[in-house]
Amino acid sequence: MLEITRIRSEKEAIIEGLKKRHFDAKPIIDDILTKDESWRSLKSNMESILSEMNASAKNIGLLMKDGKKEEAEKAKSEVSKLKDQEAKLKSQVDELEKEILQLMYLLPNVPNELVKAGKNELDNETVYEWGKTPNYNFEAMPHWDLAKKFDLIDFELGVKVTGAGFPFYKGKGAKLQRALITFFLSEAEKSGYTEYLSPHVVNEASGIGTGQLPDKEGQMYQIPIDGLYMIPTAEVPLTNIYRDVILPSEDFSIKMTGYTPCFRREAGSYGKDVRGLNRLHQFDKVEIVRIEHPSNTAKALEEMLEHVKGLLEKLGLQYRILRLCGGDTGFASAMTYDFEVYSAAQQKWLEVSSVSRFDTFQANRLKLRFKTADKKTQLVHTLNGSALALPRILASLLENHQTKDGIIIPEVLRPFTGFDKID
């Protein structure tokens, strides 16, 4: 959420910045500032009345002490009227606060200066590429056919037990999935991330804190009877560890990682792009999250990009990095880089990771701050990234490492799988 102080002082810059998203922020911002002006006026009147009440209370004490009971009673009557006025003003102030907050929830983050304007994925920029496309001397099979041939994943059984988008992994398919999770967590630990095993459901405050609510409410699985939500990513519980926290000093760099299943309704997803593992309602992912001093955000983002690069290169997967345009950047993000792996069998790029910086947008919702050297409080910056999301990584491994008679397991995974080939 954008800070109200920033909206007051940088109105035109915010409106212009959000045009990169093809988002017209002017009507919302004008409404916010109109209500904010009323709120400040009412708040000032309320504080004046409170000050007058405090002064009257002291005066009543002196009158009673001097035995001026009649004057004291008259003063008490005036205080009673002031209390009624203060109560009415407080009700108006509270109502305006709620209205302003609901309007502010509608404003996405302002894109970073490096993010170019654009409407959708067609306007994204490719900033880096690595690896070569496999050159098959046989007819390559897509992962759903490989999974069936080697009995690795049962999509039909998932439909029977739950529904489409909830597959069963079995045998070597399950072991390969577990090996990838262990490998990703081990690499995160080597890079200084502390591992957490978090809850898989969160409350509404946590969803609001990281920006999933109210923006993506329709994409989240809900448990209405308990007021809980199934997590779409470990980012939500991990970042919310620090909700309503003030870090005691400027000396911090918090790095967290966690494996969780992730749950997404993926409403509106249709067609060939959802076949097999390409788009699921439940999938596994290892997430990396960072809480940083604003001066360290750019460096932290680069370190996260290098971390994900290293994972993909160790797995021997051809990939590219895209810097997303304004229209394709997530609601809460100031800048996002997507990693895509090329599927030679499907002949298309598959997104396997998003690495984003949110600057103060999440921290403002979370009320996550730190103490500066002069004992003032300042909002932290947050970042997160997939390192990595499992379904399309597994799909790419099966497809890109296939041979005529089986699938070769990358060397880095063999200590975790216990086998070097699927045949």
C-alpha cells in the first residue's frame, strides 16, 4: 500500500508512474485526498476539543478545591457537551479512515524507473539468456506422455480424488519431486537463508499484509467457516512473521526460505497452456524472502537473481530472464523479473520463477519498520522470489533431459534421488 504522506506530496508523480500499468489513478487519488483533507480537519477539531476537555478537567479540580461547587457543576455540564461532540467527531474520523483505507487498497504499487510502460506479456523485455535448446535425433515427447510412459504422475487419479489440477506423483516421479525440494532448500541454506516450515493456511490480516487481499481474493481458496485462506505461496506466511514488528536498529538483512504446497484457483485459465503440469491448482514451491534496509534493496535483488540463475544452470536447463512491463507486473510489485525455461518438446517458454522487489508497499500494510540511528521509525523494503516452483521445472527436466530410452537425472539431484536415470 502506498503511504498517505507520499500520496499527499507526490500526487502527480504517482499518477504518471501508474500510467506504466495503464492504470488511471487520478480519480482514486483525488477521492483519497479529498477525504484525507476532511479527515485532517475533523481530527484537528477533535484534538482541540480533547485539549479543551483536559483543561476543563483541571479547572474543575481547582474549583472543587476552592469550594466553588456550583461553578464546578456548570463546568462539568460543559465537559459533558464536549464529550458528545468528541464522540461524534471520532465516529466521523473512524469512518473516513476506513473509507480512505479501502480506496488505498485499490492503488497498485508504482513501477520502478527501470520498468517500461506496457499492456501485457508482449511488451516484456528479455534481459538475459543462457543455454542451448536440446537437439533431439528422435521425436521428443511432452512431459505428460513421459509421465504416463514411465508411470511418474497420474493426472486422471487426481481428477477422480479431487479434480483437475491436483495430480498424484508416484514412484520415481515422487522421489524426483522430493529431490528437487531438498536440492532447492539446500542451495538456499548455502546462500544464507534460514529455513522455515510454515502453516499452509493464513488469516485475512496476513493476506492483506502481503497484498493478496483484497486484490486476488477470487484466486485464493477460502475456508469461510474459519475465516482462513489456503496460501498461494510461502511468501505470505513468511513475510507476515514480521507483521507489526519494529526492528530495533538499522543493522539488519533478513533472509528466509520455505517449502510449501501452494493453492491457486487459477480462475479463467483455459486451453492447451494448462495441460499436464503447466498450470495446477496445487503445486510445490520453495520460496526465498528478504527484508532489507532500503539502501540494500537493489543489491539484494541482484543476489536473488544470481541465486535462481545458479539453480537453473546446475539443473542444465536453458532459460531466459524477462523484466516485466508495467501492465504485466503484479499488483504489489515495484519491479519483477520472470525466469522462463524453454521446453523443447512443447516448443515454448515456461515461467518457473518470479523475483520481485516491493519496496515499502508490503511493509506499509504490514506496519513493518525499523529504528533509525536517531530513534525514528522507517518502513523496511521486502523482496521475494520462487527458487523454484516445481511443476514446470519437473516438466522441463523430463522433456529436456529425455533420451530415446529414458530420462537422465542431473548430477546435482542424484544424491537426493538415489538414481541417475528413469527408464
